Amino acid sequence: MTHTRTDGKLQTVSPGPWEIDRPYQEDGLYIQAQDTSLVCKVYDDGEEYHQANARLIATAPALYEALKEAMFYVSFCNTTAFNQEKQEATYQRCKAALALVEGKE
């Protein structure tokens, strides 16, 4: 699904922020987008790792934006103090992760 962001650009994921909600008498945590659409349900039997998984999923929009920003800055880093090999490796990891998020594996 494509959404138009406030800056006029198209976005192919549900708009963030995403929030965690536990409906009354449910055995799961619901991740909901800003427009209240359901992103996913995470099974939860009270174990901490289920709640940690829900938190990770709920932060996906923020992580996506941070990754795009990091990739931009790494690609334009021209200081001699920055290791060029490390810069390229970081850029390639960011690029691969963004491709996964955007479905462009």
C-alpha cells in the first residue's frame, strides 16, 4: 500500500509511528499504524521476549528512517579520518537492509 507523506513523497509502508496495543482479553499484542490499521499481531503469553519482539516491530518505521539517514551520511562522508573501507562496508549493509525493507532484495 502506498501512502503520501506530509512532504509529498510516496511511502510504501504503513505510516509511523506504530504503537503496541493489547485488546481486552486477547492473547496477543497488536501493532497498529498511525492511521489505526493493523500491522500485525504478536503472540504473547507473558514472556518478555514476546513483548520485546512487539517493541522491535513497532519501531520499524523509526528504524527505517534512521537507516535511510545513516546511508545518506555515510555515502557523503569525505573526511580522511573516516576509514574508506569501513565506510563502504557500512554503506553496503545499509543498502542491503533498505532493499529488504523495500522488497528489492
